[in-house]
Amino acid sequence: MGGMIEASNLTKRYGGHTAVDRVSFTARPYRVTGFLGPNGAGKSTTMRMLVGLARPDDGEARILGASFVDVPNPGRYVGVLLDASATHKGRTGRETLRLAAMTMGLGDGSVDRALDRVGLSKKEAARRTGGYSLGMRQRLGIAQALLADPAVLILDEPANGLDPSGIRWMRELVRGFADEGGTVLLSSHQLSEVDAVADDIVIMGSGRVQAQGSREELTRSGSLEDAYFAATGDSAREERAA
Ligand SMILES: Nc1ncnc2c1ncn2[C@@H]1O[C@H](COP(=O)(O)OP(=O)(O)OP(=O)(O)O)[C@@H](O)[C@H]1O
Ligand SMILES: [Mg+2]
């Protein structure tokens, strides 16, 4: 099942600070949409609004045509990786996935398939996640996102903590997912990540969309780095000064 992610005028304020300011974009099936921007640009906050973990002060988020919070059992349609370090450290990897599978009404077969897909061995899955490396935690988080074979993946900084082979694996997984008709929204503050994997790119800075388009469009007159600094140059400086 293919599905779009649509953000329209999403806005989030914290105190007097507007963390996300009228952000609009669409992520489409068969495409990897890179959500690029410096630290503090508002990427995670936007993603949290997309999946109903933060309430927009204005605007709206739709996934597969509905608001995420209105979709019954949303994990079956949308795989989410937000903060990979947030897992219960006393549980094993397999227990973590079993619980998630149970919540979604899935059998144990889905757990084995997901472990296999992310390359976590039976032995690794039997260990408590408190002892996992950052890379293993990312893999487990991806496994959880993939459990129900969703149409949409929302991944916040999935490359964080991965070594070069892990990064290559992640890129191939995301590419394969999109090639089969899935929709991927992937955030990163790293140009190289987005350049390597994204078909469409939304460049964030200071809570706003500073530029967006296909990778070809954005790099027509130079590198992605050029486009990035042209779009965020001032906002990146503002954020460092703040
Ligand atoms: N719960 C919160 N309370 C107050 N301010 C917040 C909260 N969450 C985020 N912010 C602020 O919103 C802004 C955007 O933060 P956000 O985490 O969305 O950025 P980001 O683009 O994901 O950055 P990074 O690359 O560091 O992950 C920042 O100024 C941050 O301090
Ligand atoms: Mg973030």
C-alpha cells in the first residue's frame, strides 16, 4: 500500500520560541525524502507532530490521507524510528520486538523476519538492550519500525551511531523500501547522508523550510552543499549564536 506524508503549515511554539514555523511539504511513494537541516532546525519536532507525539499549534499533518492519531493501530501502516535510545534497557532485543508485535496484533514470525532484515543475530537478540551498542540500538529501532511491513517509514537520524558498513546497509534498506513503493521520510543533519539516499529534499533552518525540491532541482547549479549553505547560511549562524 502506497501512502503520502503531508505536512501543511505545521507550527510548534515552545514558550516564546517558534520551533517549527509553517512547515509544508509532501513525501511520496517510491521516493526517499531527505529532511535536512542543522541542529535545532526543527526536524525532530516536525516528525513528532507527524506521528502525533507533539500537538501542532497550527497546521496539520496527514499520513495516508488521515491524521496519524486517527489511524487505528498506526504502527501497521507507518514505521517510526524516533529516539533509538528510548528502549527499555532491561528487555532483550527479541522481547522488545515481541511486545511491539503483540501490540500490533502480529505473530512471532514478524519478529524473526524483522531481526533478519536488520541483521541482528539470534544471539544478539537474546541480549538485554541496555548492553547494546548505539548501532545495535539503531538496528533494533529499524526492526521495530519494519515489523508490520508498513507503507511509510519515518526515520529521525537513522544513520546516527552507525559505522560505515552500517550506513551502507541503512542506505540500501531505505532505497529498497522506496523502490518497492514505500514512502520514506528520513532526517539528517549530514549532507552526505541525504545526498547519498534522497530523491527529494526539504532543507530546514530556524524552524522553516528554506528550500525544497528534487535532488536534481536543488543541485542544478552546484552541489548539495552549495544549496544547503545558500538555504541555511544565515539561519545556521543564528542557531550557533543562540
Ligand atoms: N520539548 C521542548 N521544549 C522546549 N523546546 C523544545 C522542545 N523540543 C524542541 N525544542 C526546541 O525546538 C527547536 C527545534 O528542535 P528540534 O529537536 O526539532 O531540532 P532538530 O532539527 O531535530 O535538531 P537536531 O539536528 O539537533 O536533532 C530547538 O530550538 C529546541 O531547543
Ligand atoms: Mg533532531
